[in-house]
Amino acid sequence: MSANTDTADAVAELVKQLPPHLTENFEKADQQLRQFYGTAPGVTNLLRMWLACGSPSQIRSEFESAVLDIKRRQSSPHAEGGFDEDDL
């Protein structure tokens, strides 16, 4: 088995273990993609892409917003060294 297959299998197992409220948005996005484009990657692949795209600063920011309820945050560049619309 390749590393990609192992990763896909691990994510598929993770999706099975998640409660429905955590996969609901991925199911909606999958349905919307299918409606708009006639095809969609599936919930497992959307979740995998979501996990792969998160930068450390995005993950930290989500944690701070959700758990720590930090109202004022410092501006810091993203991984490529620039600022995105969230920093404006």
C-alpha cells in the first residue's frame, strides 16, 4: 500500500468515527459541489483536503476564537509572508 492509500484509509476511518454534526458541513459542501459541477470528491476527500490546507496560524486562530474567546488578535503574515482578508 502506498502512503496516499494509507492516509486515505486513515481519514476514511476518522470520518466514520466523527459524530454527524462534525461531518454535516462537509456533506453539504459535497452536495453543493455535485449540484454546481456535476461531480464532487466525497466527504472523506473534502475532509482530507481541509485538514491538509490548514496552516499553523489558521489552526491557532480557530482555537483562539473558539476556545479562548480572544477578541483582539495580533496581525501576523500567513505562511507565504503576506496578510489575508482576515487580517484586515
